[in-house]
Amino acid sequence: MKPTLEKLEQTYRRPLFDLIQESRRVFLEFWPKNEVQLCTLLSVKTGGCSEDCGYCAQSAHYDTGLKKQSLMTVDEVMPVALRAKENGSTRFCMGAAWKGVREGDGKFETMLETVREVGKLGMEVCVTLGQLGDNEARKLKEAGLTAYNHNIDTSPGHYAKIVSTHSFQDRLNTIASVQRAGISVCCGGIIGMGENETDRLRMLEVLCSLDPEPESVPINCLTPIAGTPLENTPPVDVFELVRLIATSRIFLPRAKIRLSAGRDRLSREAQALCLFAGANSIFYGDKLLTAANPGVDEDRSLLESLGLAPQPPQPAQPEPAAAA
């Protein structure tokens, strides 16, 4: 049974330690091993995007000083993917800054070949290519894609304040095409874009309503970019972040909850609390598309301190330990 907004609110507003205790119980039921999924994210086409997402350095609508980069070739991507695997990543994610892809387009064909080649390394393969339809999703599935990332970003009510060049329903339509193709959905959002806590729970309500539920849920904290409309937005309170992670874990127990953008602004202690509360995936590497990220050595030190190991490739969602 899908949770109502009222139920999400009741859970989210519990005393923090009670909330974390419950999220930890759920977490250990489905994810009993001390493991974290390590993902590497590469921008394979940077800047010049036609969309006006108010948080994004890559939008052509804003002067952010970002240097544009055309679509990388397969030969350019593969050394990066191999290095990510050697560093311990088990999922390789590739993002392209454009509105969407269409079957038969040369750039889409290049991405299909890249997916096929990266898949040969034995890692999970994820892409975020903007909007797509059933035919494009089917082609990606045939190429061996593990997951497609398409975040809903925020609540339906707040979405139009962040983006005007496409709608919240456009996001849901792409997610539906991905699901019909049998590809796992990686879908989450960004907090700290001027929304309130109820907006975040309405976003979580939508995520919980997806059928099937998302395989992974990235929770990003806004990284304010100079030149974008959100450049002066204040940072999110860390306890609000922990509450959202814990609530997400309780209601999406099978999902990999990914502590994503903005992690470089969190202390080691704050990251540890997020991981204890239910996050079990991080982006691993010095850069996230265009934003900074903690370095590999820094992350290795953190994981070692916490007694956490890289999770092996595991595209399938788990069942409770008692049912195993």
C-alpha cells in the first residue's frame, strides 16, 4: 500500500532518534551487509542544454562560465570507465546535457555503442539523456543498459518554479517509457531549491507511487551555481537531509538511497549519519558532471573508518533477509 502524504508527514516529524532507529531497522532487514554502492558519474556531453532548469550550470539560458564539450566518443569514454572500475566503482553513470534523444539520431547511436562497450567491463551501466520515448528506451534495453536516471527534482507543485521548458508530466512520461522497456529507474530529487519540507515529502510520495518503485533514489543537495537563478540559495539543514533519507528508507526499503550532489559540503560526521540513517550509495570520484565531489582517497578513508565495503554489482532489488 502506497503511503499517503499524511503518513509520510507523521513519520518524518517523529523525534529524530526514533525516526533513525526505525529507518535503521528497515535498512538492516533489506541490506544486512556493511556495503555501499560506489558509482562514478561522467558528463559525456557538457553545456549548451536548451532547458532552463534553474539549478543547472549546463543550461544555455544562464551565463555560468561553463566550457561546452561535444559528445564524447566511445574511445574517449572507455578509459574513464576502466579507471572507475579499477578504483572500485560498480556502477558507471553517463550524463548528457540535452533535452532528449531520438531513435536514428547519430548521437543516440553513439550512446548505444558506448553502453554496449561499458557493459563489457562487468559494471552496472546507467545513463541520463533527458526525455525519451518507448522506442529509445527499448533500444537502450537491448544495448544492455542497467538503469536510466531521470529525477523528478521536486514536488509537482514546486516544479514550475524551477523549470519552464518542460513539465513535471514530461518527466513522468519518460519514466513510464523506461519502465515499459524493463529498465530499472533511478529517480530522486534535489533539496534546497526554495521548497519547503512538505514539498520534499510530496516528491517522496510521487517516488513511492511509481510502479515498480525506483531501483535507486539519488538525494541531492543543491550546489548553488553562480549565474543561475538559485545561486544565492542557503544550504539545507543537515538534520532535514537526514530526516528525508530516513523517511525514504522506511518507505522505499528495497531502493539504493544515494547520497549525491552536495556531499562535498557535508562533514565526515554528517555523511556517516546519512549512511547510518539509510543511505547506501554514493557517487565516487572527484567530479559530478560539473560539480565538485569528495576525492577518491577521502572517500576510501571515510568508508574504511566506518567499516564499509564496496557493494558488488547488484541490479536486482533485494528481498527481506528473513525471506532469503
